[in-house]
Amino acid sequence: MDKQVQNIIICNTCDIPLALGKVTLAYLGNEFPVELYKCPQCGLVYIPEELAKGKMDQVEKALEDK
Amino acid sequence: MEQKVLKEREQQCVQEQPPGCTAACPVHVDVRGMVAAIQKEDYKAGVQLLYKMVPFPRIISRICDQPCQQACKRQEIDESIAVNELEKSCVDNSNELILNITPMPPKDKTIAIIGAGLSGLTAAVELGKKGYHVVIFEAKKLVGGSIRNIPEHQLPRQNIADDFAILKRIPLEINLHVIVNNHKDARTSLDHISATFDAVYLATGCIETNPHDWGLALDVGGGIAIHPVTLATSVPNIFAGGSLYLGPDHKSPITSISHGKIAANSIDRFLQNASLTASREKEGAFTSLLYTNIAGVEPQRRVRSADPNKGYTTEEAVKEAKRCLLCECLECVKVCEYLAHFHAYPKRYVREVYNNSSIVMGVHHANKMINACNLCGLCEQVCPGNLNMGEICQEARRIMVKKGKMPPRVHDFALRDMQFSTSEKFAFSRHQPGFASSSTVFFPGCQLSASSPEHVKSMYQFLCKKITDGVGLMLGCCGVPADWAGQENLFKETSKAIEDNWRKLGSPRVITGCPTCYSVFKREWPSMDVESIWTVLDKIGLPDQGEEPLAPLKLVVHDACTTRHEAALQQSIRKILHTLGHQVEELENSNEFTECCGYGGLMLFANKEIAHKMIKKRSQQSENDFLTYCAMCRDNFASQGKQSYHLLDLIFPTRQQDVAGKKGPGYSERQENRARLKRTLQKEVWGELADKEQCNVTLIISENVRQTLEELMILDSDIIAVISQAEHTGNKFKNMENNSYIASFKPASVTYWVEYSPQEDGFLVHNAYSHRLEIKGS
């Protein structure tokens, strides 16, 4: 998957491939630093479907029941 | 919920009450548990349950007088369960019968037991286990008392010997051939024993002694005055019970054993200076409040043993055990998929709800359960204690919202959908054209307008024709999603807007098109003259069916759960169907016992799995097509393949094929339908210039993608917002593999992602997904 993102997804504005970089995700008053693919130039963050429906969904649900 | 309220509610649920047999047994043997063990041929487990309550199981299994029989539910159908025979089977079929005794550290108090019958020996065992120094005085040469008079074939001496082996495992001092009383001939006087020992249990049985001789106060009948609950006598450290108390005509081995236990408890309390009387209601026999439904239970005679002298064979025991109803209530759980889903019953659920709201730090495990309830009220209807889980869940939701602990995802979509309906996009309020006032206003509701906008239009026109003094129209939402979600403020706000609009129209009579709106209006504005469209139609007559009326149908009525207590409304539905010439059949659970379609309480949003179970269960109750009168009921059943009509489909028949099988509109289409209904009516009825559709983005969505969008509750408007933003700013990714774009947008709390390709005539949507975690930046 990771390689796929690097190879096939590019930032439309900057026209360059994405690279892993630090991103902060936040939900219900909680913040966590994570590494996600984003444009190395403009910083636009890409969230793939698997991440949104998988890990992110789990984290959301866990935080909602806290 | 306060502790006191919690307790009250817990008490409303009788599921944890013991079965009648156990309550009627003075020592509360778990008969149900024992019989269930026999059903599984686990005699060892059965006998252990007997041993837990009775120190002499081999004896009692032969001679119990079985007060449990009188309370056996089976008696109301045929004959009570042969409990004592089954106890005998347990004893006879268990090789090992060992009671684990862990004596407590020795105490420095000594207790005298006068009389070594079942009662005295039970008290001795109980007190000995507690570590008291127990001294038994028995007049005869053997312990056992009157059981020694029972013939061998009824009570084998080996059973006595085996049971009394326990007396050697507890440090007891047994003095035989000692006659105690206060008579001058007595070798040992009660006064002396009472003065020497810390406490005394007098259990001499039915010996022929003049009660005067004990020197204790007497009751009006001339017997020793004994407190019925504590077994205390007039002398504070002397307690008395067993046959001495029961008398020769009321002898009962199991009550004697019970007295031994009660006396031991009283002596323990007395020696610890504790209250003798507090919390003793459940000692001895009592009446259970457990309810068990016996409807439909087939009569079945008690199993007779082939050889009465030997008792049941194992086959006979199992057969008799299987007659037992294993009494329990679960009336609500039986009718509700939601209550069954969480594998318990309201008493437990109430406690879980209470605990959930008390958590400060940690996981709120009951959130899922609280939010899944459809608030339909069927539990209250079938509950012998009238406990309503819906009220409890709704209250818990309000608290969660107030505390900011309501998981946002649960109701977010439904509330946004409601806000759409209360916004300018749908909300609308007018007098009938040509009228300066309204005698009546029609409030079709948001879901009927979404599912069947054409019926709303037809019905409004029909009402205008029939009611001649001005029929206004109010489009909007009654606010029930906010109410169901526990959003009190939003609900109040919505109610206020409705009330304001209604007053502006001159506070006319209200006719609702949706049964839920009707229930909300009735509850919120008791003084409002509100009527359901169905009772109105029943009175004013139906629209002309035209030249080609529908062929008669065979239908079963599914009553909407919000009309549970609206008998007149439900009656109108049947009358209308009759007038239309259709054949009506009733579901087993209809009218006040109707079941929810899975939409109530926003169940469909909170827990799709349970909602689908509900729909499936209800759908299977009849093979005939359903007739509903709530748009959500209709669409929910149709969504899972159940042929269903809305009553308006029959009142305003169209040439459309397969009306009953047609799936309802999706979420996006529902909003479009509402908006279009408003625009159409504005233009066609009022001749007003309606706001134009503002969207100039055309989406091309395949069936597969449409299904994904429905499942994820992503609206076309969300997708348009993402694409518009991406196309406007250029902030998007390019997928080099298929030359599509991927972009995201966060209009409020949810971030939507769309993969799309621009086409000549619009945007082809390949995929969409969403998340709630917010990307804060790098």
C-alpha cells in the first residue's frame, strides 16, 4: 500500500509524489502525532480509504466511548 | 438517575425473583437449578444445590413435606413437579456427596442446643461452622429425634448415618441421655443452662412436656411464646423452634431445618449485639413476585415411577425434570430483539445504565446499549412491573448529551437530516391560497414528504377540497430525532419554531400525516387540537378512487409503535382498509402490542445490526404484504425485501408497478424530495417564485457507488461540496493509475473524501469515504 501511494498518488498543485511526514490528528480534545503521506511541498495530507475505514475508525470509536 | 430511583426501577423487573418453588421452600433450595441439572443428567451438580441449603440432603430427599409443590407454576396447568422424587434421584445417582466445610476461627462463646432432632442438629451445624463452641443435650440414646420413628423403607438408616457423618467434621460436644427442663425432676435445668451458656436453642420436638415447665412466658394458646421471625422467647438468650413450635399437627421436616437455620442466625446476631429483626423478610417461606407466562404450555402428567418403592429411574427423572418450566419472566426480552441482543434483561440493564453514567474516567461500555433502544415502549406493555427501558435509555441519552459524552457519530447524520428539514430548504408555512386564515393546518411531516412527496401534494389538495374554511400547510420536522437523541435544547428550539408558526397561522386545528408527529404534537401541546389524518379521513370520507380502483388485497396491518396507545387511530386504519375493499389480517403483536420497524429512537442509525434483526423478525410474522401508515415503517420493511404498502399508496393509487416492493428513496433523494415538494407546492399552489436549485454540479453515480454512499450516509451534497472545493482551490491529489482525482472537505464535523473524474457532462464519482479525526496540520 505504502509503495502504491508513493508511486501513484501525486499532489495536483505541486505535481510531485507524496512522502511520509509528521501530521497531528485530533478528536474530542485528544491530539496525536502520526506519520502520514503528504505533499512535501504544500503539506496537503492524504488519507487513504483503508486508513479511514480501519485504524482511524477504531480510534474514533474508542475515544467516543471514553 | 439517583440511587433511590435505580432501586425502584430494578425492583420493577422481576426476572431475578426466585421461582415460586424456591420462595415457598423455607430454606430456599434452588429447585430450578437442580431440575435443570437433572435435565442434563448432571446429578452431582443437582445434589450440590440441595446440599448448599440443607445439611442433611440424604434424609430430606426421603422425607421432605414439599411446601414447594403448592407454589409450582406447573400446578396451574396440570400437576406440580415431583421435586422430592427428583431430589431422591439426585442423591441416589451421585456417588460423591461431599460438603466443603471451612470452619471459621473458634469463638469464645458457647451455645447449648437442647434436642438433637433435625432442627437442633441444623442449628448445631450452622453455629459450629461459624466457630461457636456448641454443646448438644439429647434425652435419647441417639441423635436424630423423631426421624428415628420413620420406617426403614421410607428412610433408610444408611441415609441417616451418611448424613450425620457431618457431625463428626464439626467440633460439636454431644451429650446423650440428658433430659433438660425446668421441672423439679430434671437432672439439668434450662435456667441453669441459660445462665451457664451464652445462648440456647430449645428444639425438643413434640415431647409431652407441660409448656409451663420451661419457665418461659406463654402465648395466648398456652404454648411457649416464640417470635415468628426471630424464634426468640421471653428470655433474651433462649430461642426455640422446630416441632416444639410447629406442634404435632403441623410437623414439617423442612420447616424444622429452616428453624434451625433461623435460630442459628438469631443467636449469631444476638451474640454480636446486632439487630434481631433487621432485613429478615426473605428468611423462611415467602411469596415470589416472579411472573412466568404459561400461555401455550401443553399439559403433561407427572411421571409415575414404574417401581414406586425404588423411585425414578434416570430416564424417568430426566423426563419429569423436563416437565419443569424452569420459571423465569423475560416477557420483554422475548418480544424485543434489542433487549435480547445484549444477553441480559432490564434489571441488569438498568444497573449498567446507572454505572455508565457514573463513570468519570474509563470506557463507557453501556453507550452502545443505551443508544440502540428504539424507545418503542413494548417492554412496558408486556412487563408485569411496567418497566420501560425506553424511558431509561432516553434519560441516559439526555445526560450523556449534557455531559458532552454522547458519541458524535451515533446521531449526527439524523440530526443533520433533521436540520435540513427545519431549514428554509423544506420548512414552509402558509394559509391556503385565497384565505386570510386557516381553520385547519396540514402537517405532513418530513419523512412522508421524503418518501411520498406526490401523496403529500394529493392529500393537501384533497383536504382543501373537503374542508372549506381554509386549510393551511406547514412543512417541517416535528423534532423527534432531537428528542430521541437526547438533544433537549435542539428539541425545544424545534418545538418553539413549530409553535410560533402555528400561532402565526392563528392556532388552527392540526392534521398530521405522520403518526410520530401526531404523538409528539399531542404530548408537547396538550391544548392543541391535533388529529391524525387517518381519523380525519375516517370521518370526512376518502378521495374518489377513480374508474380503476385497486384490486382487493390481502394485507396485514403493522401498527406504528408511536400509536401504541391510540386505539381510535388504529381503528380508523382498519375501517379505511375495509372501505377500500381490502382484506385485513392481524399480526399476533398488533395494536398496543405492536413492534417497532427498527427506526424508532434512531435505532437504525445507532445500531443497524439490531434494527435489521427487528425488521427481519417482524417481516417473518406473516407471509402477506404489510400495510403500514408510517413512511419509515414502509421504507424500512421494503428495504429488507418485505412487500409493504403505505396506506396512502392505496388511497392515491398510481399506475406504478410493484408499489409494495419498491425500495424507498436513499438519503440524498429524501432531502431532494422534500426540497422539491416545497418548490413544487410554492409554484403550483401558491404561484410563488420558488428558490431555484442552486447546485450546478452534476454527479454521475453508479448503482454500486450509490450503495456505498447510502451505507456510509454520505449525501450527494457532501460530494458536491468536496468536488466544488477541490475544483475551486486545486487542492486535490491525482491518482496516476486511473487519472482520477482524490480530494477532501470538512463542512462541519466529518471530513469527506471523494475519488472522481471530470466528464463532459459532470463528475463521475468512483468512491467516497469519511472520517471524524481532524487533520490539524503538520
